[in-house]
Amino acid sequence: MKAMILAAGRGERMRPLTDSLPKPLLAVGGKPLIVHHIERLRSAGITELVINHAWLGHKLVEALGDGAALGVRIAWSAEPSALETAGGIVQALPLLGDAPFLVLNGDTWLDLDYAPLIHQPLGEDLAHLWLVDNPPQHPHGDFSLLGERVIDRPGLTFSGVALYHPAAFAGLAPGARKLAPLLREWMADGRVGGSHLKGDWRDIGTPERLAQLDSELRARGAAR
């Protein structure tokens, strides 16, 4: 299985930190957020990665290269300007192949064994989403679970971690495109499965949250 790490966003809420560095390269616990993801993907057996980039994307390429130093192979999908989540996936489809692929946000934190994610069967579904408990900054959530189906009703928060079938994006015109409208279309057709993700997931959306996580990780390291 391949995985795509979304890394093209501007990170407006993280300014001024992101004025000179792409958000996924911001460090916590002594290493960039995106490197934590790459290491966990590698540990789960996923070594074929696709990473998109736009804002200061050359710095991501300079930092990670072809991925060899981290034990993975990275294919880069350069965007002249950020294409939003669905637009970025559509552009990267030729790099992702014909099999279902995992997608996650490069600017989040997830302390979890990724291995169970890659064994989730899609069946006839176009997507499988992992939902998390609502964080304080997003108290109402995005979608809900009805059994193993995701429905368009606020209740839990979409973590950004999802498994997609490439057929879900086939035939879509290139260009900027948001993901949420597509997800709602697929939900209306009953073709989105989901799970409640239990783990330390965080949206690192502000300098304060970044500093808090960094402090916690450094404290853990010092305690070992």
C-alpha cells in the first residue's frame, strides 16, 4: 500500500513560524512533524510515499529528498499553489497507482501504531475515514458514525486519516477542489465506512499547540 502525506498548506494560523518554513517541517520532540509520520508509516510497512507541496515546497524536498535516509521512497507532487485536499489527491493519482491508498495530514500529530489502518478492507466503499473525539477548538465535530458507516451529521471530528479507492477521484477535472463536498456525496450513496480512532491525535494549528506538544514530548524523553 502507498500513503500520501498532505503537505501543501500555507499554515496561516501558525504564522510567523510558517513564514520561513512549511508547517510539516515544524519540529516537536526534536524532529519535524512530518518525520514522525514517516517513521510510523515505515514501521507499519508502508515505504512508498507520495507527498504534495506548494508553499515553500523546495524546503520539504531539501529536507527529505527521496526518503532514503528515512528508509522510504518519496515521490513528490508539486503544486504551483495549494489545490486543497481533493485537488491535491487528483493531481497525485498517477503516482498513487490503482490500489487503495492511505492519506494523512502532514501537520497533525498522531501517536498510534499505523499498522491496523492498512488492513482495513474497503469492499465496495470509496473511502474509510477515521474519526476522533472532538478537540476543544472544534467542539461540534464533522461527521458521525452509525455502526460502521459515516453519516453527514456532526458528532465526531474527521482526523484527516483516511483510506481511499482511486476510483473515487477518477475522472475529476484537475484544479483546486475541497474534499468535504465529495465526502458528503459518497456518504449520501452509502459508500463511506468509518472507525472511531482511539489515540493521541492533535491538530497542531497554532504556535501554542505546537509548543505544548513539544514540551510534552521533551518531558517524556527526559523521563526515560
